[in-house]
Amino acid sequence: MHKQLFASIALTAFAALAISTFAQPAGAIEYPWCAQYGGMSDGGRNCGFSTYAQCMATVSGIGGGCEHNLFYQGPGEPPAKRARKRHSHDG
């Protein structure tokens, strides 16, 4: 009985270690608009809005406002185009 319990605990610990070793943290997603609840100087803040209209619809009726998220970097730059090689035709 004790051997089975010990084996079960050891297997569970090994599985937890393996998962934590190979799990990668999720990247933070930044959105361009933040809602500032309860006025622009106090209250909660939520920077999870893609559009100004979406943010304003959320604070509508509960007070607050919307402002640009200072941490938003925008979409990543597109990959650079590869330069084309030109072949000279020396004749």
C-alpha cells in the first residue's frame, strides 16, 4: 500500500515538474485603447479594447472615459522583402 502511494506521489511530482519545465508563458497582448472607470483620475483601468467605440460602449452609463494605451506598440512590422539578385548578361 505504501509503495503504491509513494509511486503515485512520485509520478504526480514528476508530471508537474515536466509540465512546468516545458510550458511557455503566454505573451501579453496589448490593445490600443484603455477604459478609465470612475473618472479620468481615479477608479479602475482596463486596457483591453481594440477600438475607441468598443471602449466608449463599455464605460457608457457607468462613468469614465477612454484614452490611448501608452504601452501599445501596434502590429509588428512586416518582414523585409528580400533583395532580388540581378544577373548581368555580358555578351
